[in-house]
Amino acid sequence: MPSHGSLTKAGKVRSQTPKIPARPRRNLVPRVRNRREFWIRERKAQGLPVPTVVPPSSVPKKARG
């Protein structure tokens, strides 16, 4: 069964396409935003104070295993 083109030409168009710089993000990535909102919601439920700026290092990471 013949292939659909030679492998020597693989990726030809992609390598010729000019690289466009990414636009700067205005909002947080949804995963980070959801984690931060969960952290704030849990603090409020426990009656603890919620700082105006939540440092990401204060959010405990899940243990893998």
C-alpha cells in the first residue's frame, strides 16, 4: 500500500510558517483561578480571614501517589 507522500517532506509547511508572538494573557489560567477561588471559599467557610492578595505558594499542592 503506497504512502501519502514521502517522509522527507514531513513538516515542510510548518517550518516555513512565520512565528507569531503570543498575546499577553489578561486573566489567570482557569486551573489556577479555580484553585484560588476554592481556597478563598474554604477560608470563608472556616471563618478565617481572606487576604486581598492570595499568594499561590500558600495553596497546598496535592500529594502524588
